[in-house]
Amino acid sequence: MKTHANIVARLALVVLISSACAMPLAAQHARRVRRGGAKKVARATKAQEANATQISFASGTSATNITFELYANVIFVEVRVNDSAPLSFIFDTGAGINVLNASRAADLRLARASVGVNAKGTGGTVAGSLATGATISLPGVSVRGQRIAVLPLQSLEPRVGRRVDGILGYDFIREFVTEIDYERKLISLHDPRTYRPALRGTVVPFDLRRGTPYVNTTIYLSNSDRVNGEFEIDTGSDSALGIYDYFVKAHGLRRRLPRVSGPQAGEGIGGETSYVEARVKSFRLGRYSIEHPVVGLSQGDNEGSGGRPEYDGTIGTEVFRRFHVVIDYTRRRLALAPNAHFREPYETDMSGIDLIAEGEDFRAFRIAGITPATPASEAGVRAGDVLTEIDGRAASSFTLDEITQMFARAGRVYALTLRRGDETLRVSIKLRRMI
């Protein structure tokens, strides 16, 4: 059971990078992919021709059954950039461009463009550079001529609890029909020209804005109370449904929802963020009703031009992991078929602990914050405490992902050992649902 809705702000930066990095769609569509070589557009400029992408499959017209790791409720795939050693990238439909962690860029022989990149991420804006003409490879397929924004992602890693070398975004994903088997943790990449749909389920049309896909949906706050909005299809978000501050305020959602959590803290590449959580009755995704999901209500960190963001929010992996998913940018459609996890309940943190991972292996756990009126606050746990043991087992034997899931199980009791300065403390917490 995945339970990462409580860290919606941790990966929200990939939702907003596209607003600063995506090239105009007309220019993007001029660079269509053809296997074995680039299709020359008759009226393309010489610069566009030089940057045209080239796709090479190791066999046929697909790269099938590429394994991935579902960690922190997002997809991590093994990627090579310019024949590099294997790197760990997030597969993210919410990113309008590929991104490379600046700390990993030095040895990759990247050709830097003369223009800089100012990327708006959760909590603020960061500056980076743009690399062009890169080759990105996954097992069974390589794509030449890719753009990569080189940006600092190090601040994200303690919140995720592992190394984040980069992000696969629109420039890469648009070249394929992507099939994601969340149940078996496999991705397949197909040539759009030869792909023949074979998936049963529902097809949801989507549109593209600044390189990211979005759908219209209806959110049912109760049986008789509903709102409509535009929500991004975001495999880089760990949550079920994230709703931006503009939409929350415009529709008075805090007033209209019966129970809202205390403030939750997060951090994006641009700084600290804040959100609260609630439950809605349901929302629609094609012909499927997503029942009683936990939603994150952002607090003022997703504004766009004029205070309004590109979308009203995001639909993330806590929903998509319950389906077999096909994403087709060429035909602008999303195909969904429920898997064995479809009816699992939507849960969130039940401890009140905001935990981050530190150290070279991300196995040292510091408590960054405590939500008031929660099991942790009532047990006397404080921000700054270091978690050293859980039920007598060294905390370093767990990953942050594992602890996150452990702390979302109603009724479970955990004995925690904490270090506070030179003092060792032992407390017991009993987890409970707070929304």
C-alpha cells in the first residue's frame, strides 16, 4: 500500500519547471521523430534541422519491459546521458523539459546553449543552463538531439530520500507511446506510427499546455457539492490530487470541506512550501470514479502570471499506480485499465512527523517538523530530534520510503528512540487517521 500523499510538496517542483523551460509548442511539433533518422521539415531552419531528434531502437519499433523502481510513489528509471554510467531519473509527464541535476553534469560532455534557464519551482525560482544535442538512452532505445535543463536538484533529495540525477520530461516522453505497468513495475516505449492499442479500459482525451498534458475533471466535495477544473497528468507527483492555492481560494474549498489537516511543510528547489490535506468524496477520471482520495491544498506557492497557475492542480501517481496506463502524446489520449490495487484506500501520514533523510546514503533521519494535535506532538516529539530506532530496530535499516508507508497504517503502535542533543528519548506513538 503506497501512502505518500503527505509529501505532495516534495516533488511539486517538477510540476512547474515547464512554465519556464518549455519551448513554444509550434517549434516542438516541428521536430517529429522517425526511427533511424530525423524527418526533415521542408521549411525548418538550419538550427532546427541540426537539433532534430533521432530515435534508435535496439530491436523493432519498441523497447519493452524496461524495469523501474516505484520509490516515494514516483517512477525512477535507469538512464544514460551521452554514454554515461547509469543515472537515476524520475519519469515525469509534469516536466516540460528534461532536467539534469547540476551536480551530475560535469563529466557528461554536454554542449551548453548560450541562453540560461530560469526555472520556477515550488517555493521560488532557480537559475540554470540549457544543454542541447544530448543523447538519452534507456534499455533498448536511444534518443539523440535532446534538450536538457541543468538545474540544482540537491535540495529535493533529502525529502525524497535518495539520489535524484535528473528528470525525463516532455522532450523525451513526447517521442513515444508510453505504456506503464505499475503492477509489474515495467515501462514500454513504442513508436507512435506502428503502435496498435490493445488495452481494455477507458480512453481519456487530454490537451497539452507548455509541454504538459491536462484533463478536465469534476471533483465531488460531497453528494451535492462539486467543482470543475483543469488538472495536469503528472507522473512526477507522488500524491493523488494536488489543488493549487488560486483554485482553493476561488472556490472556498477550505470552508466547503468538512475536515482539513494542520499545515504541512515541504521544500522545492526554490525554498520552503506549505500545504494542508483534506478528503473529497470523489473525482472523475474518464469513466472511473476515484473514491475518497486525500487531496493536498497548496498554500500560496503555485502562482503563475497574474496570480493564476497554468492548471488548477495535478493528478499524480497515487491515482495512476492503480492502473495499467498508456500515454500517447501523438494522439493526445490517456488509456487506463484498473489493476489489482484499484480499490485500495487512499491514506496519508498518521503520525504527524515530517521526516527528512540525510547523509551520503540518506539513512540518517531528522525530524524537520511536527504537526500539532497529532500522535507525535502528543508524545512529545520535537522538530530537530533524530530518529535512531523503530521498535528496537536501527532506523538506518529502513529507507525513507519504507518509514513513510509504515507511518500511514491506522492503529499501529511504534516505539521510537530519538536523539535530542546528548539525550536519548524513548516514546510510543499510536497512529490514527486525522482526515
